Amino acid sequence: MLLALDRLTKDCIQPVFVDTGNEHPATYNYLSYLESYFSIQITRLKPDFTEEIAAKRRFIALDRRTGRDKHGVKLRWSNRRKREALAELKPSGSPFLDLCLLKGMFPSNRSRFCTDFLKTRVFVSFVDEMAQSHKKVIIWQGIRRDESDKRKNAKLFERVGPGFYYFRPLIHWSEKDVFQCIADHGLNPNPLYQSLGRVGCAPCIYSNKKDLRGLFNSDDGPEILQKMRGWEARVSRASKTGQAVFFQGKELAGAHLGEVHPLVFFQRHRIDAIQHWASKSTRFVGEDWQDFEKESSCSSEWGLCE
């Protein structure tokens, strides 16, 4: 946005932020800071899954399927799961949570549906609407080639369709160049960059141990942990399996799915267990679960976690 404002007038610029509903509180504060600093309004887009949730409710309520899947599990939702899911499947106000309730699971490295549904689709729809009004739309993307292998061949300028282009002015910049530019303009960077390597969803399914430790130990840590506990409980109740955890893709030491009972796997991937895992800066081993599980005890009335 800095470079755009240096080259263009404000009436030619439309800053856009896609709100997933899983942002760090500091990010919302930073948006307000930018609006005040530049005297410009940032358009906030938010996906809405109200119709999809209503359709999912109808499907579950009317599910009368017979037969079983390849694992021998009944295709039809059980009456208990129906009751719990229908009680939870209601718009929450958070697009991220609504999407997970709809899917009955959290995104993972094997099923990363979050970016597509929460960011890409709503942004593309917004841009298409502008393009259809016969306006030339040039999207300024702040990506750099050295960020990842996926971006190493990014083009400076790219035509996407009639009147629709991508412009990437930072592709040759280094990370140092970016922060130097911010400093040269007298602007403060997002404070999250002081402690986190990945700034976006809080937390993100790809957050590493260091970032999670910083996130959980921050002033907002208790609030974020409480939010995640509530989300895991709600998505579990909306799931056909009755189990859902945010970080199931981590496959932590001593907790690989298929090597331990599924109840143990999910118990060791719930957000409080993830906090326990992240709290250890050195290598985490299976034995490190012992003290944690003694404190938390087994949640199964049958003692299956033992």
C-alpha cells in the first residue's frame, strides 16, 4: 500500500482485507492504525456460510441412508450425532468457525480448505464484481520470490483476464528491504512481526513450535487458548465422528494416528496438549506426555486413554 500511495492518488486505490474470523487482535488494531495514518478506508471482506449451514442442517436432519463405507462405518448419522450437530450448526459470527462447523473438521495439511473458502473465493468475487463494472483492476500483491519455492518464479506483471491484472512490485526485494521501506516512511510494522514468524491466522495450522510458544505466552494468549477450547468442543459436536482438533496434522511425538488409540491421538492434539508440546523448546519425546496426562486424566469413562 505504501508503494501504491507513492505512485497513485487515493481515489485510484482500494485497500482490501479479507477477515477470516481467526485473526490476532493486534491485526485488527493495526488495520485501524493504517486507516488513521493514511486517512484511507480499508475494505473488510468477510465470507458468509449461512446458506451452506442451512443446507447442511437439512441434510443431517433428513439423512436416512443405509449401508456402510469401506471401513464398515454406517453412512447415516446416528441419532446422537444428529442432535449434537443440529444444536451446533448455527452461524457463529466467525467465518473460520462456521466453515469448520460446516465441514465437521478443522483444516489440515491433507485437507487445507481454509485459504480457498475463507480468502480466495470471497476476494475473487469482489474483484470480479469490479471488473464487470468495466473498471480496469490491477491487484498489487506484496509477495517476494525468496519467500518460498512456490513463489520463486512469480512474475512482476501478469494479465489474468480482460481488464484484470496482477502487479507484484516486491518480487526482487529481501525481507530487510521491506522493513527498511516501512521505516523510511515513518510507519510502524505490525507488532506481531516482533515475536512471530508467520503473521495471519492466530493460530495457523502451520504455526511452528516457536510461534505457538510466543502466541500462548503473549498477553492475548489466555484469550486465544480459551477461544480454541471452545472451537474444538463445538466442531467436535458438529462432526459425524464426534472428534475434531485444530492441530491434528502435527502428528506429535508419541501420538501418531494409527500407532495409538484414536482417543489418545485426539487427546494429545487438543489445544491444551499443543500448549504443553510447544512449551518445551527442546525436542519433544513420547515420555513428555506422562506428567501432562496425569494432570489432565483420561476423559473416557471407559479409561481408553490409559
